[in-house]
Amino acid sequence: MFVEERKIVCTSSCGKHALVGILSTPDIATASLKNGMQPVIILLHGAMAHKNSFYHKDLSASLADKFNCHVYRYDQVGSGESLDGGAGPSAAADTEGYRECGPRNMMNGFHRDVEDLRVVVHVLAQQHKLFVAGIIGHSRGGLLAHLFAAQYGTMLGIRSVVGVNMRWDLSFWHELRKRDIARNGTCVLRWSNRGVKMKHTVEQTHVEEFMAIGEGALQAMASITMPVLNVYVRVLALCHCFQGRRALCLFVLESASLLDSASLGNLLHK
């Protein structure tokens, strides 16, 4: 089945940034309707990534094809094309200019990202007649999906939440960044974003927020009423505890690969 892609841009919750995303739509939209609306799955990328990182683009096409539904993936503020008011990365881009309404990096800004996701859900519903059938988040995006589901899931009618390769035990990151900050005052994370050199400056308060968010997301599991699936790939051992009544944790061992988006689509279907 042919899957069409088109760009959809939303405005962040603070009103100062553009959230640039891609909507994947199958050529024959015959999916079941809910009050005249069609289903959409939202994909959330992880830290130091963007909407087309890793398997996201292939998974979008696979899900749209297999389930005959829409799939929307977008760049969170400070990532991908959601820089400098949505102008996108350029050689002269101020890679930390998005700090205008509060700094966001891999260790903080979760609450603002939750509000941004609420805006995305609203825009998809009001302007494109799409209701959210599920949210899939990778790593940091998975934590974001769980926090959003706990806060807004029931009210907005979110049907399911999936976390892929999330890190519930954050002590590794905490100790690593704490040492860097103790030595240098801050910790600077650097990577390449679509060919542009990026950096996020992490302070001690950001690390503490990150730890609190991870713990909060785990506690939030108990209040999430819709089905929850957590998938871990390339792990040999992991201690994982849930209090959520409808939570399922699935371990995919060393030989598995998320690059096979068709297999992941089948897995989510099951």
C-alpha cells in the first residue's frame, strides 16, 4: 500500500516555537471511524534524536500500512527541525536558542514537552479530524508518553501507550553527569542533528529533575487506565517492576533488532 507523507507544523505550548512533524497516511483511509474521526498513532523520539532517527520513519510507514491508520511523528523543541521557531537547523543556528521559554535538553523540560504533546493531540483532532489510538515513545520519548498518559490519557481518550527501550533505573545517568558537573560546573552533551553540530548544556538541577521525572513516570504507571506495553531490545537482563494493573513488559533479547520495523508492527498488533 502506498503511504503518503506530508508536513504538519504545530505551535508549542508556550507559543514561541514550531513543532515540525510528518503525518503518514495510507492511500486508502478505510480505518474505523470514531465520531467521524480517524485513528492516528503518535511516535515520540528519544533524547539527542529527531523524528527520522533510527527506525521512526520506517515504523511510521509500516504501521500506516498494516493498520490502515495515520501515524504522526514530530520533532520536540530543540531537536530536528523544531529549532529557532521552526526554521530548522542551519550552519548559523543557535543550538540553544530554544531556551527562551525554559531550557530543554535530554534531562529536563519534560513538563513543557507534555504540554506540547497535548497541543499536538488538540491540533490533530481539531484541524485534521484524527483521534489518538496510541502513543509510542522511544527511550526519553517513552517516559514522556507515560507521563502524558497519566495526566491526560483518560480525559483525551488515549487508547494505548507503548514505551521502547526506556530506562527506568536512572542511577547510571545520575552518577555519570554528577561527576562531570562536579568537575566542570556543567555537562555539555554534543551530537550531530541533520548535519548540524548540536549541544545541550546540563546543570545539576537538570539532573535532579531527570531523576524525579523517571521516578514520577514509574509511579504514574499505577494511574494509567489504558493498556501499556513496554518493549526492550538488546538487553540481557533487566529488573522491572510495575504496579499498573494492565501493564505488560516484553523483553526482546540480544538477537532482536528494532530495525525490522515490520516485526515491531506485528508485535504491537499482537
